[in-house]
Amino acid sequence: MDGELYSRQLYVLGLPAMRRIREANVLLSGLQGLGAEVAKNLVLMGIGSLTLHDPQSTCWADLAAQFFLSEESLGRSRAEASQAQLSQLNEAVQISVHTGDITNDLLQAFQVVVLTNSKLEEQLKVGTFCHENKICFLVAETRGLVGQLFCDFGEDFTVEDPTEVEPMTAAIQDISQGLPGIVTLRQDTKRQFFYDGDLVVFSGIEGMVELNGRPPQPVRVQKDGSLEIGDTTAFSPYLRGGVVTEVKRSKTVRHKSLDKALLQPRVVAQNTQEVQRAHCLHQAFHALHEFQKLHGRLPKPWDPADAETVVRLARELWPLKGIKEESLDEALIRTIALSSAGSLSPMATVLGGVAAQEVLKAVSGKFMPLDQWLYFDALECLPEAEELLPNSEDCHPRNCRYDGQTAVFGASFQEKLSYQRYLLQVGAGAIGCEMLKGFALMGLGVKANGGVTVADMDHIERSNLSRQFLFRPQDIGSPKAEVAARAAQRLNPDLQVTSCTYPLDSTTEHIYGDDFFSRVDGVVAALDSFEARHYVAARCTYYLKPLLEAGTQGTRGSSSVFVPHVTETYNGPASAAASETASYPLCTLRHFPSTVEHVLQWARDEFEGLFRLSAETINSYSQTCTSLSGIDRTQTPTVLQQVMGVLKMRPRTWQDCVVWALGHWQLCFHDGIVELLRLFPSDKVLEDGTLFWSGSKRCPQPLQFDPSHDMHFLYVLAAANLYAQMHGLTGSQDQTSLRKLLKLLPKPESMHPDLISDGTFTPADFAPEQLKELQERLEDWSKGPLLKPVLFGKDDDSNFHMDFVVAATDLRAQNYGILPVNHAQIKQTVGQIIPAVATSTAVVAGLLGLELYKVFHHLTWTRWDRLKVPAGQPERTLASLLAHLQEEHGLKVKRLLYGQAVLYSAGWSLEKQTGCLCLRVTELVQQVTGREPEPGLRVLVLELSCEGEEDETAFPPLHYEL
């Protein structure tokens, strides 16, 4: 398993599921746009083997959604033409092409069979065989702006892990003796953490030890969040500590075969209207199959006669079994039929992402599969007004790569789309690569005056290759924006795309300023911080540009559209949620940790203090010889202690570094704990009679160093190497030699005193004599070479950074009886890694593509959103500007402002008005403000109020282009 390549999806799927995926064999029949999307996602995510089947020849309409094909592919088998490029996505996946018919013998070789471009008769035949032979079977189809997906995983399919959520865990406050026993959870545990019937196990309990290690038992949740368990009357009294953990249970899914499900589809929806719409979509697809069977083709684009035939066929098939009370929505069926000949990249992307995810569920047993049928439509992308709908003449094939799209929207739409100009911000990440593909296939920005700007300052890493399909192994280390731009042009040589490696933020407004924004029609963003999203949204609002924004986390995702003064504004949090960024009290981290988060933060702080802050402090003194007498001792006692430890001796050899690391192990995990227990014994009782070590305070236990213990050894190995790096020495990865050395070394001495109090630090915590000793050591060290601060990095598994944090976290958890987490979970938390899978990325990108159709094609802009005055030759006078606003927008301006400066008011005297009206707008601005417009300024943003409107009427700003 290539852990680096699949790192982001391993956080979602887990290693057992990934192993099953790597062993799976899948047959995919149909390599039009939808099939290509399914194949791309499966290959990126590391399916074991994929067999392609599609004997049909490539035609022009395929190129609107099939990104593995080009003009050179015309006339070739779609499967054969796609194989080579698919193989480049992941060399570990075996990809083959089957050129014959789909026979029963062929089907038996696969765990999953997917049909994406097949007749109903073939679907029924293959589906029946697969159902009888316990082969998971999927059918996926898109027709214009509608799509369907069908899953049949058999009558007894086991889902090993139904949800993405980790098993719930909570710390215990108290357990009563009785029938039933009541488990009170700690106050900082979230309410409704558990649900009635959940199975749980107990561990780490002191006192009522009979619960530890018992088989899973069900709980009932009380109103106050406590848990009711079985009889605890005969158990020992509860003393302290312990954790209750949910045990996940597998579920069994029972699916019908296609022949039965076709007649009585089971639809899960929010309300009866959605159910009825899904039933109508079901019949529309059935009627389209019947039309294709009768005529050997799909309905012609926007052909009224063909559409009426489809409506009649649907009427004859109606009603579905068991839903006689519903009526057939013939208008819906008609619209579907009119646009059904089209092939759209965003629709293929959405359905392809969902279908591929269902395949992964089938082979991995991870996550609940669909309840057989899924229907998706985006018919709202069409104009609402009937007179604006395309006609058959405008939609007929023209033997060009956009035929699949013009069959839905028309040639005039396609022509206008080709002149669009968009900024793709962080445009070469996973979502950005999908959007670039979408732009290329849709034909956005392919004319000379159109184009796409890809902005991304990152460089390609190996972990990107499992989601960002425009990149290849040879691209690792190269700028994402540049590589993605070149790859997008290979998808469509006409795409006008430029790359930019500067971020869009307050430091680059000289790049992304008036001149830049005056030349773009919109912004697509996939940003990973709330601060960046707020900034970009504000810039789009200022420049009156629509913002299309998306993001994913694991199997979840979102896509949103913000159009200034039309939709609501972006209102996400100003920063990461407080619970995610809150700092923990220092005393809790150092002496009284009770959760994994506490020990993990402690380990991360240890890394920073020992290998970065200590070095920076020592270097700063060495370079400036600053006195430490004025140091802020209330904020830095921990760092100063770590500096003292570093200064005890200057290492000369690798063995010196090992001795230091061993001594620090002894200090952190033994001596410090012994000293803490000396001050606060395990049986210490407070004045109110309660135990000091109770509630959230866990009583720690010192560890004894054992070089044969993996985590003990890993800590010393990592700490010694990091210490060597900081001192410019050569480390060692020879674990055998290190084990021998550790057996020879004497018992380590403590590196420096551990300051322990009741949790409140004062200046006395670091006494003057200690500061004097520290300063003397600094003076000695200032004569030597500077240290090399170690900057934490999460992505290099060979630099010992993560090894140190993992080992320190695990050992600290052992000290305090806290259940540890694994290496992957620690790396995800410390590195702030967002779990990701290619399927979720594809779905949200496809949804954004559909929103782009709406924004461009038929979004109804009110008159307040047309307040953009293009530059004139010569420049307009104020009188000309006011006349333009009245003639073009029906607005009679009574007040016009630039910032706080009033440029014009209808309440002024006639003489004053006349003096302003004859001036050019820029002259007027200069006269009123007393300064010339800044060089390079392309837009004046003006505020206005108008006659006939209420005073509180909010007008959007007027953009006056220079």
C-alpha cells in the first residue's frame, strides 16, 4: 500500500477498506462522458483492476464530456482510445479492454459490474445474472440535464462500517452501584453523544474494574446524557477514571434485482413532491429506452414531435405499481425529452462521482449503499421563460466538440460562453483540476477575448496524485498552476488559460486589482480557510463578480454561489471554529491532561519548545548578547526550562545526542511524574472530602524505560535525530546499533528541574538564580556556532518530526491512562490534514459546473445589478453619466457619492449643479477630493440614491469604468 499516495483517502476509508479496494476487479461498460468519470475516479483511488468495455466508435458529441478523447479519437473504439490515458493516472491499477460481447463467463470474473451506456434489454439481462451470482451491479445514465443511478448489491450484503464517523468515546465521571447502573459522563462530554441501543465497552476504570474488558453491552441514554447499563450492584465501588467507547455494528442490506425494482422503484425523499418527481424521472428514462428501441436513436435535440412521442410512451407506461394516486407530470417528461440528446460534462461529473463511490462501497463494505435508485436533475439550468428556450435549428449537430452541449443549450449559448473570462482561485487543487477540466470541455473561454486564469502558489506533492488527475508522477515538485494550465490545454487546445503563482489576498492587490477584475466575469474558488473565503467574497462583492465556491471533507462536500446584490452574501465563520482552535490551560497540558487532545497538544508543544524555540532563543542571545534579567517570566517558564536542558552540554557525536534524548525521556515520563505524585499523592484528599485525583484529573503513573518497547525506542530515536539536526550533526537511522547502544548506556540523569505547582505560574517559578545560571550558559554557548531551528513538517515521513510527536503522545497517554490514537490520526490532527477522496471532489465540482450554467445562462438580474457603466470615448461628463443611468436603467439620480465625498446632489443650487454637470467624472472626483485618481485605477466605485425610491432603498455600488 502506497501510504503517501493514498494518504488523504486513507483518513476516510481506513486501511482495511483500502486493502479490499486494491484487491477488487471491476467491469465498466460504456466509455462516454459518464463512464470516463467513473473510470477516472476508480483508477485514482486505487481499484485493483478495471476492465473497459465499449465497442462503439467515438463521435463528435462524445467530446463534450469525455476528457480522454480528442479529435484524433474520432472513429476509434471509445474504450481503446481511453485506455492509455487512464493507465497514466495510476500505474498500480491494471487496466484492460474487452472487445467482445458481455457474456456470463465474462461477468463471473468480477466483483462489480457497471453499465453506463446500454439498452434496457442488456441491463435486465446482465442485472439478472449478477443478482443470481452475487455480483454487485450498477446502472448509471445521464440524458441531458437528468441522471439516474441503480444499485443491486444482492439480497444479503454486509456493510462492515456503515458510517464515516469514528466510534464515539467519552470520559467517565462516575458509575453508580445499582440496578441499573448509571454511568455519568464528564461535563465536557458532548450531550447526545450516544443513542439508545448503542453497544459500548469500558476500559481504564479504577475501582469498578469488573466493567473493564466485558463484552459489548447496550446502553439507554437518560435525559441528562448519562448512560443506563446493566446490574452493577455486585461490582466494586467506582473510584475514578475510565472511558466508554462505542462498538460499531455491521448492517445487512437487501436489494431487489433490476427487473423487480424497475416496476416498483423505492424512492427516499424529503416530501411527496420529491417522491412524485422521482417517479416521473423514473418513467422518463423508461420511456426514453422505449423510444430508442422503436427508433434506434434518442430524440432529436428540441424536436417537438419526438418529445411528444416520449410523453405518449411515458403515459402508456404509467402508473407505476403501487402509486396509482399520483399523476404523470407531462410537462416535465416533455422537457426531459427535448434535452435528452445532450451530453454535459457537469452532469457526467456528478453522476460519475456518485457511481464510483457506490462501486467502492460494494468492494470495501465501507459506508451504507444507496437504497437502489437515485435520480438527479438540473433542469433549472434551462431558462424559465418559454420564449428563451432553444429551438431545434439552434441545437442541431455541427460536427464539433461541443455538439453534446449545444444539444441542450444551443449554439448561440455556446458562442457566448466561449468569450467568458474566469479566475480559478487555488485553481490547481483537487476541485480546481476538476473545474479546469469542466471549463475545457464546456468551451468556456476558448475565444481570443475569453479565458481562464489559474491562481495557485502550491507545488505538486505525491499525495496530490490520488485526487488531482491533471498531474503525473513526473510533475512532482512543479508549480501546480503551471502544470494544470498545460494539462487543461491538452484537453482542449482552444482553451485560453494562463497560470499565476500568486495568491489572491491583501498582499497582491497590485496584481488582482481594478485592471484584473475589470477583465473577468466571475471567480471560482476552492479555498481551505475561512479567512481566505471572506477576503475573496469581499473582493467579488466590491467588483460585482459572481463567486462560485466549493469544498470537501471526506465524503462530505458543499458548493455555493454568491452573486452580489442578488443572493445572500458569504457568511461563513470569520475563522476556524472556536472549539477547534481553543488553547488549553498550561497546567492542564503539563500536569493534568485528561483527553487525547491534551496529550497531543503537549507533544506538539514539546517539539516546538525543544527543537525550534530553544534554538531561536539561544541564537538570539548569541547574536545580540541580550540580558535575560528583563525577560517575561510569566509566559516563558517552559521554554526556559527547555533551553536549560539544551544548554547542559553541546553534543559532539551521535552518542551525545542519544544520551540527551534518553535523559529527556527520563525527565518527561518518569522523573516529572514522580515529582508530581510527591506533591499530589494518589490518595490526596481535598478539604471537602473529595479525592484530588478525581473528576477530570487523572492520576498518572511513571514509566520505566524499556528499549524493547516500540514507543520508548521510537521516542529516543526521533529525539536524538532532531537534536542532531538542531546542532548540525549527522543522525542515524540504524535501529539495531541504537538498541545495542541503549543497553550499554547508564541510567540517565534529569536534564533540568521540572517546575510543578498547583497550576498557577508566577515570576517565582523561574528564580533569579536559575536565570543567572541560564545566562552564564548562554554566554558560554555564544562562542560556538549557531543552532539550526527545526521547523515542523508533516509530509516527510523520514525526518522524524511525526515520529517524535507520535511517540511523545503515546507515552504521555500511557502516563495518564488515556486511550492513545494511531499514527495516522495523530498526523491528521497535528498536520491539520483534510481527509479527501476523488469521488467527493468530482461531485462538488460537477455541481459548481451546473451553477455556472445558471449564473451565465439564465440568472435573472434585477435592474440594481446592471449598474456598470463601460468606459466611453471620450470620457463621460457627469451630465452624460446621469443621462445614461436614466435612459438605460430608469434611474433619476438625486445624490451621487465617491467614498464620503458628494459629487452631485439634486438639492444643490442650479448654478452649483451646472458647474458639476459639465465636468468629466474624473475631473469632478479630483475637484471634490483634492487628489488625482491613483495610477492604474480602472474603476470608480460610486454610491447613489434616486428619486422615486424610499430613502432606505439599498442600491448596489455603481461601477464606472475608466
